[in-house]
Amino acid sequence: MDFSLPPDIEDLRLRVRKFVEDEVLPLESDPANFAEHENIPEARLKPVREKAKKAGLWAPQSPKDYGGMELPVVAWAAIYEEAARSLFGPLAINCMAPDDGNMNMLRLVGTKAQKDKWLKPIVAGEVRSAFAMTEPAPGGGSDPTMIRTRAEKRGGKYVIHGRKWFITGADGASHFILMARTSDDARKGLTAFLYHKDQPGWRIVRRIPILGPEEHGGHCELEFDGLEVPEENVLLGEGEGLRLMQVRLGPARLTHCMRWTGWAKRCLEIAQAYVESREGFGIKLADRESVQIKLGEVAKEIEISRLLTMRAAWMLDQGGRARKEVSMAKVQVADTLHKAADVAIQLQGARGFSKDTVVEWIYRYARSAKLVDGASEVHMMVLAKFLRQDGRDFWQWGPGEGRKNSR
Ligand SMILES: Cc1cc2nc3c(=O)[nH]c(=O)nc-3n(C[C@H](O)[C@H](O)[C@H](O)COP(=O)(O)OP(=O)(O)OC[C@H]3O[C@@H](n4cnc5c(N)ncnc54)[C@H](O)[C@@H]3O)c2cc1C
């Protein structure tokens, strides 16, 4: 067994690391680069994105034909973690949610015509995208089979009515992927549609105020009141919505893990720098055993996070579905991000509670990690289901389900 990265991926990782150090961290250190919703204004992001493109560090998940790097998932794990040393790093190289998950999903399921029209401009960074699935109660949330937004077929088009909420990036996004009900069939009742922001028949009801900092375009509540979508804008075919969710959400959850691990490491880095310089009761904080235990504990959790994430990434590259491995990584990394930020605040004393470092930003962001793309309890439910189903075969080393040589 060899845990080292192939030399080309290691080289890329080091290039991303240097790019973030030289071009992105200086942006983040200027408070003027945080807009109203606590993210970098898109106009200020643009020049660094151009530099990333020129450096060949752009859209790691997307096809080369469209301007991306077309890397394996294992390489994403290595470089997203490096990019997320900065809050703005994933945005700078175009691998931030939700565009990242949407690009990957369109790459995997779109027809050539759909990719040319809907994927290419997202890869180029010309437009933003959003994925609209969750609904306010009593609609679909953790349980997507409860989705109530309806798409009724009339001739060669679908007419859509319903409501969604918490749709990340919706304010200002141009390309939307919308999940709606086309029948009451338990397995084949949902369908995914593509639509453009300029189409009539839908509106943003509000940008929902939240606890944490926001992605560009916030988290919005949407209303659909007769949005018309032509047949050619159905993704994967009518009734294939649940399958599409699996295709999108597996890798999207894992790329969250990759970025969150980078942010967890950043918290540790900031805490370490503080305890190395701060003295109290006659010694450096870094020389105190109770402080060392806190730092060691976070370092251990981060390494567990990296291993779970990398293993699931490798399984996806082998053609496996990695459902339980992604669930495990998602729960572990969400908890670790939270813990890393919490410890980093505590070890810095009052400074930790200030906006003088990015730790408080990460702390507030981290709370959403246990909710987005499946609440932790739902992922635990998935793990328990696999334990029941697979018994002792739950524990395997191969590429896992979806592959013939999995045992
Ligand atoms: C910041 C943020 C961004 C988001 N972005 C998007 C987006 O871009 N697009 C989109 O479609 N959605 C988005 N969401 C929605 C997110 O995916 C949902 O919040 C999540 O799937 C949970 O659904 P829900 O909020 O309806 O919770 P509910 O289904 O109402 O569940 C509430 C709580 O009940 C518990 N629970 C639920 N099911 C179980 C179970 N089986 N076992 C034990 N406990 C359970 C959990 O604690 C859960 O948190 C976003 C949410 C947040 C907070």
C-alpha cells in the first residue's frame, strides 16, 4: 500500500499552495475585501481568478475542453485542501460550492448540447449556478421523497409550481438546477430541470439572513409560479431525479470535506502561532501540557478527516459509489471543523473572539457543516443501514459497492 501522491499531483498541490500564499492570502488579510455578507466582492475576486487561469490552476473538476484541469478526485482532495488555507482560495481557483458540485454533476450527466450551453460558462467563471432541492416544511428536506414542487408536462414543455429555500448562491446566479415532482412514483417521481434566471415564472422571495458568513448570492427562498422548461432542459431523463441527486451529492459532500479540512488546518495554524508567542504564569502557552493536548487532539482529528476523505476520493476514482465512506467523512470533517475553530478561539483568549483573525468567520461557518448536504444524523442513519445490510462485510479495503471486484 502506498499513501504518497503521484508526482504530478504533488507538484500541483505545491503550486496551489504557493499560489494561495502569494496571491490569495494577501487579499484575505485586507478587511476591505470583505463585503456586506462577509465574502470577497466578486469584482475584487476577478483579477485573482484571471491569475489562477493563467497559472493553469483553474476548475480542477471540469473537462479540459471547457478550460478545466480534468483531474481525478484524489487530486481534488490534495489541492482543495491547500486552496482552503484561505477563505477565498476555493473561489480563486473555481472549486467552491455550489458551482463545484454543479459543474461536476453537469460533466457527468449532461448531454453534449447541455454541457456546451450550461456547463461551459460556469467553468469559464462567466456565470454562477445554484442547485434547488430543499423546501420549507412540509416539503422535502432531509427526505427528498417529500418534495412537493410540481412539474406538469404540457406538450413539449414542463410547467413548474412550488417553493424552495436555502438555495445557496441563488441571488445573482444565472444557471439553476431544479428538482421537482413529475409523478407520485416512489422511486421515479422526481426530475431535474435546468433553467436560466431570465426565464419568467419564478422569483426570489428573500435572501434568508443566517448565522454565518455567506457564499456569493446567499441562501435564498424561491417561488415558482408557472416557470416553463422545455423538454431538452431535463437532466438525465424524466423520473431520474433521485439518481441525479446521488451523482451530485456524493462528490459534492466530499469536496466540502476537502475544503473544510483546509479551513480546520488554518485554525490550527493560527492557534499554534499564538501559543508559541504568548506567555503566562512564567512559561509559553505552547509549553503547557494541557495546551499541547488540545492541539494534538485537533491534529489527530484532522488527520482522520484527511484519510477518510482521501479514501472516499480514491473509491470514486475507481468507479465505486462510496456512499458510506462519503457519509463517514462528511460527519467526521464537519465535527472536526467545528472543533478546530472552537479550540483555536479558546487558545487565543480574547483575540479568538475578535475579527482580527479568520477563526471566528470559520467558527460561524462551521455550524452549517453539520446541516448542509445532509444533517449528520441522516448520514449516521445511512451508516447504520449499511451496517445492518452488510454485517461483517461493512469493513472492506477495496473500491466498494458499484465495482465488481469489491470483495
Ligand atoms: C447554509 C446552508 C446552505 C444550504 N444550501 C442548499 C442548497 O444550495 N440547495 C438545497 O437544495 N439545499 C440547501 N440547504 C439545505 C440543506 O441541504 C438542508 O437543510 C438539509 O438537507 C436538512 O434538511 P432540512 O433543513 O429540511 O431539515 P429537516 O429535514 O427538517 O430535519 C431537521 C433536523 O431533524 C433531524 N433529522 C432529520 N432526519 C433525521 C433522521 N433520519 N434521523 C435523525 N434525525 C433526523 C436532524 O437533526 C435535522 O437537522 C442548505 C442549508 C444550509 C444551512
